[in-house]
Amino acid sequence: MTMESQDLLTDTTRLASYNILLQVLFRVLTFGLNAFTLRFVSKEIIGLVNVRLTLLYSTIVFLAREAFRRACLSNDKNQNWTQTVNLLWLTVPLGVFWSLFLGWIWLEVLEVPDPDTIPHYGIGVLMFGLSAVVELLAEPFWVLAQAHLFVRLKVVAESLSIILKCLLTVLLVVLHPHWGLYIFSLSQLLYTTILVVCYVTYFGKFVGSPEAKNKYFPVTRMIDLLPTVKKNQAFVDWTQAKLTWSFFKQSFLKQILTEGERYVMTFLNVLNFGDQGVYDIVNNLGSLVARFIFMPIEESFYVFFAKVLERGKNAKNQRQDDIAMSAAVLESLLKLVLLIGLTITVFGYAYSQLALDIYGGSMLSSGSGPSLLRTYCLYVLLLAVNGVTECFTFASMSKEEVDRYNFVMLVLSFTFLCFSYFLTWWLGSMGFILANCFNMGLRIAHSIRYIHNYYKVSTQRPLMGLILSPSIILVYFISGLVTSYSEVLFCCEKGWLPRLIHIAVGALCCTACLIAIIFKETKLIHFIRTQFLIQYRKKNTE
């Protein structure tokens, strides 16, 4: 393992650690905000904001920037940052196009809510579309920061934006609850504006500073972060642009898979706005830990794999030290997310009803809510494995392989939409989750096949990370039985003392699982101790 690669692994792990903390802050504030606003605004407004308007915003942002991010963060030692910055600025006009086009669909094609129940719908669509375009103004700064592992910048910028957004929402909900969609529209616009201001302010002070010169930062003037035309040089790197186009075709399909149930709810009207609000709350609660941990790991280690491995070359043609390290990291990551996902699945079954009752009262804990959350816990296990396998796959694929995978994504997207519609028609909200499980399983199978073929010419076998010790499986199985029996005895309508006993039983079983992991998965414990925990110790001493 080279010192350069080791330093990259250390910085990447630190980035993942900070991202996890950022996701914890974001989700805690968001869930607290949802619990608070449920007392002041109707579930119909919550459903419209969290499903339809948030879907509009996320679709615009994802389609406008995801492909550019993946292409511009790929490993290229001869990368021309002037051309990269020029390419990244194309996200803004692309975002304006998507905002206008999708905004028209949201206003003219989709069913417009009853203005007596949900007023100001048109203003909400315009404001969420504008928020997406504003956020894209920070894209060149974000990619530069991510490529050079400016960890604290992202944490500070997003934390400050989230906190101010939540404060404004709470203030307006308390003072002017009748404003309805105005509240959430203004808060979303404030969030993206503060985010852009933070990035621009930071780079305004950093670019040209002695610290930037010591780090050989590729940009020396702020004006270089604007689109620049140079003589005898193409406006963009066409190889990078072609890779972006390949990722763009893929990102469109991936967005359908990622937000598929919201598209089905939005375009096919299989659930009313109130039911959409309840489903969204259960969905967010079920994905809480997944977003805390899995998303930051996937985002950060994509950068690691993309920089360590040369895109398009198999394991035999790479530097063998880098291949060995990438395999070891991939194996440990697979083991880590598999154990976390298994923990959520096993304990989520017995504690779903209690969690919903504490969070939202009988509105969530009665009816189909607990069954939805239990099924979602199984989906989280698949989500965990898929995040890491696709993280490696997308970071190492050649342009031609990305293009071929686009066809696979097309088939998966069509299959998912069909399954979502028919399973929802048959099983209600549960159909969305089961359709997600099916498609996630297919994506995992494809990524596992790719990883196996990638490493088969070497002695490395990172897929061993998906195999658990029989002792650990036995401990989890017993814990599942014990906690399920505890739920029958003590939860959830028998007072607070039985609930506390049920929680204590779960804590003991979880401790037993942790002890089994410590004794049986020594390689994983060493990886966590030497890579993740050391970052928290460094952070606390700085």
C-alpha cells in the first residue's frame, strides 16, 4: 500500500465520519420538525410537501448534477480543472430547463389539490423549482471541495443551512400556520441560498491564500471558478463530457428506481395526500439509520474507489498495492453494512410499533403503520448492501460498461414501475416497499456479478464480506425470537413500565449481538478501530 493511497483512505474515512455526523444532525432536526409540524398543519399538506414538492426538487437537482458529479470526480491525473469547472457550470442551464419543464408538468398535467384544503400550490411549485436552480450555483465549488476532501466545509455549510431552515419553519408554523405551503417554500429557498453563500464565502477566502498554495490547489483566482474560454483549448474536456452523458442516461433511470414510489403516488394517484403523508413519515423513519450511515459511506468511499482505481482497467492492469487495499476496504465495508442492516431488520421487527407510537401517537402506530415499518426494515438490509456494491461498481466501470449498464437500469426501471403499480393496487402502501425489495435484490445481484468478475484475475476476494459467522447468525436468530416474544408480553398498550422492560430486553439482546461481533469479526473491528474511530479521536483533539 503506497503512502498516497493510505493518506487517501484516511481522508476518505474522515469524510465519511463527518458525513455520518451531518446526516445524524439533518435527520434528527427533520424528524423533530415533522413531529412538531404535525401538531399545527394537516397531514395533507405534509404529504404534498414531503412527496410531491420534494420529488420535484430532488428530480431537478438529481437530473441536473448527478452525472456531472460522477464524471468529474473520477480518477484522472491529467485533469484540467478549467475545463472541469466549465463543464460543471452546464448544470445551471440544465437545471433551469428541468425546472421549467417539470414545473409545467407539476402545474398543468398532474392533479391540482383542492385550494380550500391545500392553498398556494402554484407558488409552492415555483419556489421549489427556484430552490433547485439556486442550489446548482454551488456545484463547481462542491465538486472541488469533494475532490480535495474539504471535510469541514461541507459539514458547516449543510449544518448551518439545515438549522436555519428548521428555525424558520418552526417560527412560521407557530406564528402563521395558515400560510400553509408558503412556510415550506420559503424555508426550502432559505436552505439552498445559505448553502450557496457558505461555499462561495469559503472559496473567496481560501483561493489564493498561503494554505491553498501550500496544498497546490489548482485554482488561484476566484474568477477561475467562473466559465472561462481559453485560446487553443476546448471549452470542455470531451472525454469527460462523453462520460457525463453516459452517467446522465444512467442517472435518469437511477432516479426512477430511487424515487419510484413517489412517482407512482404522484402520477398515478394510488394514494390520497393524507395517506401519502403517513407513508412518507413511515418511510423516513424506516430509512433513518440508513441515511445516517449508509449514504455517507457510499458517497465518501465512491471518491476513494474512484481515486485509487483507474476507471476501465481490470484488477490485473492496476497497481497491485491499490488492488489489495481496495479489496480489503470493500470487504470490510460490506461486512460493516451487512451487520448494521441485519441489526435493523432483526430488532426493527419487534420495535416498529413502539417507535411509531412514540413518534406520532396512535395515528401512526395503529392500522398498517407497524407492518409497513417492519417490511421497510427488511428493505434497509438490501439497501445497505446495494449502496456499497454499487459504490464500487460505478467508481470502476469504464464508459462502455456504464453504457451497457444503462440498458439494465432501463429494464429495472420498467419492472419496478409495473411492480409498484400492481402491488400497490393489491396490497396498498406495502406494495411500494415490496417492489423496492425486489428491484434492490436484482441490482445487488448485478453488482456482485461485476465485482466477482473484476477480482477473479487476482487473489483478492472482497465478496467474502457478505458471509457471516454461524455463531453471529445464531445470536441474531435468538435475539429476534426473544424480542418478538417480549413485544407480545409488554408492548405497546400496557403502560410505560412494560414498554421500558421491552426496551431493556432489546438492549440486552443487542449487547449480546455486539459481543459476538467483537469476538468473531476481528478483521472488521480492526478496520473500524484504525479507520473510523481514529477520526473521531483526531476530531476531538483538534
